[in-house]
Amino acid sequence: MFEPCLQSLRVGGRQVAIASIGNGRVEFSLVDFYHRSQRLIGVDTLKFTGPQIAKIMNDLRAGFEDGHLRISALRTWSLNEAVDAYNAVAGGDGSKKHIILPRRK
């Protein structure tokens, strides 16, 4: 989906990559990319601290409250189904966010 998403951007648009499925390699037209003055931004969320993540989440709050941002489709898995969840993602099921729920006491 990388290239179709990049093609859907307006001139001067930017795409943020925070995760990858598969081998992490993508192909796209470099000529189209620079003719449209687009930007690609990579973010390694594993390097954020707890307070940094909390600030980002708080900054996003207004967008969810006013309806400009919406939650993605979700699929929840029990901890016992964790292997199945990982296999679904590894198999390319990017149609929804996959969430593994913790065990309940």
C-alpha cells in the first residue's frame, strides 16, 4: 500500500512511515516523488519515552474529540491467540489494527 498512499498525496504532501510488514522494502517512482515535492518521514516509535508518547496522545485528543480523527477498524486477540495474531499480520492482514489483550486476573 506504500506507493498508492504516496500517489494519493497532494503536491507538497508528506507521508509518515512508522511500521512495515514483510521485508520492509518498497518501490515507488522517484521522479513522481520529487516532481510533486513530496516528503517521506520515518519515525522510530520505540525510541520515544513514556512522557513523549503521553504528550503526542494528548496533542491528538482534540482531533478525536472534534471528529477530524477516527479510530481504525480493530481486531482483538486473547493472549492465547497471540501466535495467530502475529501470523495474521505477517501474512499481510493490514485491513485493521490487531490488538493482543492482556490476561485478566
